[in-house]
Amino acid sequence: MLSMKEKELIEGALRNDERCQRALFDRYAPLLMGVCQRYCRTQAEAEDVLQDTFVRLFAKLPKYGFQGSFAGWARRLCVNVALKTYQRKRFTMEQTGLDNTPERGGAPTAYADLGEQELLQLIQQLPDGYRIVFNLYAIEGYSHKEIGERLGIQEASSRSQLLKARKTLQQQIAHRQRIAI
Amino acid sequence: MSDVDQLFRDGLGDRKPDVPADLWQRIAANKASIPEGEALDQAFAGALGARQAAVPPNMWARIAAARRTTPYYRYAAALLLLLGLTTGYFVWDTAPTLDSSPLPDGRGTQVQNEVPVAQAASTELSTSNDRADAPLSPQSSSVDIGTVPPATPPANTAALASSSAPPIAQSAAAADAPVRAPRSATTARSVATLPADFLPVANLLPETGPVLVASEGGFRASGRHRLQGEVLLGAAYAHQRFGLQRPTAQEQRTLREVSEFPEVSYQLSARLRYRLGGPWRILTGLTYVELRNQFEYEAMLQGSPRLLRSNNRLRMLEVPLLASYELPGRRLRLSVNAGPVVHLSTGVSGQFLHPDSAQPRDLAADGQYRRSVGLGWTTSLTTTYTVGKQRGIQLLLEPFFKQYLGSFTAPEATLAEHYWMGGLQVGLRKQLR
């Protein structure tokens, strides 16, 4: 349910009132930046995705229609932009022959002490395919069928990517833990 | 065992070093098993699902800049659509009006769509050749309405029967079989390619007077009316692009990119157009161009931030030298133009942000713009529509693209500033002599 203030802000943004648009940005940008950072490996990529998200958000605002939570709608939009960016990047990598193997590293930390930043770092270090599927399944709550449709892959591939992502995350946590002890 | 070995064994063999007091706590904390499967998912989702992150301070400026550039794609799409429609029109308009494939017996050419001859003859036979300069030939000439009477009225039929030409009625009677008539309204107006014994139009042609005079070397090809004058006014999008001339100017470039946005630029042209041989023309003249950008920055006024806007302008005089190729047409014609443009930077005004200065700086004083002659190139597509019976005036619609090859700033400036522009001009053209 939208609060009155939120509704007024959205209506103002629909009228192209720059103050309302800015207020919407101030309110939702931190949340969406969190989403962007999970889907992107670097801060620069995340910022680009956030920028595209807000450009599309204001362009598509008339389609929101005040149905459901605005935060949820904005978040889905952000995920879509992130996926499109990933697909473009994947195409570029195929063209240029660059691989997407992440850099290993990170400060040694025991599992019990892993905070948001460390968990985010672990996700960002996953290979692109693992990271996208893990985010979509484990955090956004999409089914393997939906992930397959969105990414244009088989359901089985989605399952397999998720298992590999989990295994990689476990290995990385264990590795950090060994160093920490 | 050597003495040295013995020395170390005695000294360190039974040594019991101190154990850190918190070692057990550390081991106990790290003994927590690493979750697997759904539990691992939950751990990450719980920690990161609703996580909020810091947003870079210039993000809103970046979004605002990106949103401003988006609508120009619509203008570009509209321009492309206009070009496509115009080109499509000309392709359709210049397509042959009749099927010129020969009949099986070789007597003439075949016309499509069968209609009775009487109907075909009574159809309005006015010529589609209302231009004086279109070439005529016995095979392809058309007949003026005044020269061919309709076949159905008996009086006309009788008159024709007494003439030296073979009567239409006779042909019609002989050819009760249907004749093929043109498919479209345009083609229906011409009977030029009918076989001679189907409809004796070809025999009538020599008596049709001025219409049958071949217009080779006609009015427009006679060497007169070669010079035309044009006046055009256009609006354009000018794309500003900064390049680094010093590696340290990265911050300055970013500042300018997020604070300067394109506005509608415009240009005013006075041109002369000289007709060379065939479809070729040459164009030159003088153009005044104003490239405009909006400058935005936040200033603290009375303790609160205020967004201030002003305009940056780059004014120039240009001399284009264009080759023009005119496609054939009637009142509506199309010309493709291209060529170099010599431009003079005559002035710059406005402000810009600099990382070393809290207040905006003046473009003219600190922007390091050059005033020397520069070179560019342009291409355009001119659509003309001839107005009135005298045909002395034409309306012009001209989408154009122009690129300036060099930077507008001096070589010693830290940033290079390049532009290209695309827009639409409208104007008038008049015969001068």
C-alpha cells in the first residue's frame, strides 16, 4: 500500500515535477543501488545500471498504474536493467574473447563474522552466470523456470548454475575461514 | 647428532610457549558449520535482500543528463521516417506508368487490365505529360484531350470517319475484343503504347500539333534560368563532445559533461544555386549558425541550494560549397547535396564549470576557444515543391547533417570540444535569371 506522500511524489513525477522526481530518487536510490551492486562486479558497473534504471523508471512511470508496491516495481525494473546489461556484456565478451573469471581475494574472515560487505564481495566475485542465477533464485525468489525464460537458458542450466554458485560460495567461505584461524 | 643439534634439542625440545587466551573462543566461533543449500541462500538473502547502499553524490546529475539526451532519439526516428517517406514517394512517382513488354506478335506494347475499347477511348485522354520538358517519342508519347475526341458520341465518330486518319469507331468495331487499359488512374490517362491497329492513336499523333513536338532542349534546358537564390531557416540538434588534450583534465571533462546539455540550435542560410549540365547543381552562400547548450549548476543562495540555468552560445559564419544531384520529378523534386563547409568562429558566450574554481568561469575569457578558420562537411536532402503557375518559387524542406572536423578550442586548451549537428531547414527558392 502506498503512503500518501509516496503517491503524491509519484504523481508529481508523472507531471514532470523535478522536485518530486528528485525526492523519489533520494528515497529509492539506496535500495536500488544495493540491488545493482549484487548484480554487478564493480562499483562503476553498478552505477551505470543504477543510472539506466532511473532513466527507464521515469520513462515507464505512466505504466506503473499504482498497482502494488512501488518499491517492488522499481526493484523488478532494476533487475531487468541489470539483466539486459549482463546480456549485452556477455555478447561483448563473446565478441572480444574476454573471459569472466573473477579475481580471487578478500580479507580472511570467519563465517560467523561475515557482514553485508563481505557477503556482497563474495557474490561479486562469482562468475557472471553463477552470480546472476544465484541472485535471481536465492535473493529475488524467481523459480528456475522463470530464470530460464528471462536468461534464455534451459531450466536445468539454471539449476546447475545455482548449485555451482553455492559450491563456489561455500569454498570461498571455507577458504577465508581457514586463513582466519 | 652434532653438537648444534643437541644444543637446539636441549633448549627448545620441551619448550611450552604461551597460548593466547582467546584462542579457544576464536576456534569455537569458527567451528560454526558453513551452511549448505537453501540455508546458504537464506543467509545471503537475509543479509543482502533489503540492503541499501551509498549512492554516489553525482548520480542525480548523471541521470538528469541521460534523461535529457533521450528525446533526441525520437527526433532522429522522425527524421528517418520523413526521409523514408520522401524517398518512397519519389521511387513510386518515377516508376514506369505502362508495362512496356512487347505483344506476342510484336505489333506494339502490351497494356494491362482489359476494358472494352469504347470505354477506353471515352476515358479522359488528357496527357500526363503536362511538363514541357519531357521528351516525346512515337512509342511513348501521350495524347492531349483536345486532340482525341471520345469514341462514343456519334457526331465525333462521324467526324473522325471522314478524316484521313483511321476512324476510332472502325477500330472499335473491329476490335470488339477487349483492349487492355492501364491499371491505375495515372496510367489510365495515357494510351501511348496501344498497338496501332487497336486504337489508331499513333496515327493521330502527327496531327496533334504542339504536343507532339519533342521538347529536347526545352525551356529548362535552354541555358536560361540557371541561377536560383535560396533562403533557409533551420533548427538542429548540436552534439557536443569533449576530448582530453591533457591527461589531467579528466575531472574538468566530467564536470562539463554533467553541467552542459544540448538545446535547440539554429542556422540561417542564404544560398545561390547554379544549374550545371544534366541533373547536377552547385550550391554556395553564407550561413549563420548558433550552437546552443544549456548550462546548469547548483549554487548556494540564501543558505539553500538553487539550480541555476543559462545558455552557452557558439556563433559562426559559414561558407558551404555543395554539389547537388537533382532527381527528376514534377512539382515535387528531390536533391541530394554534399560538400565541404568552411566556418569562422565568430564568437562564444556563456559559462562553464572548472574544478579549480568555486564559481563558473566565462567561456569567452577562459574557455580558450580559437578564432581561426575551420573545416567541416555537410550533407542534406532537399525536397522542393513548386508553387504557382509561373513556377518561379519553390518551397524547400531540407533535413541536414553537418560535422565540424576540428576542435573549437585552441591547441593549448586542456579540453577539445567537437560538434556535429543534425536538423531540418525550411525555406524558399526563387529563379534569379
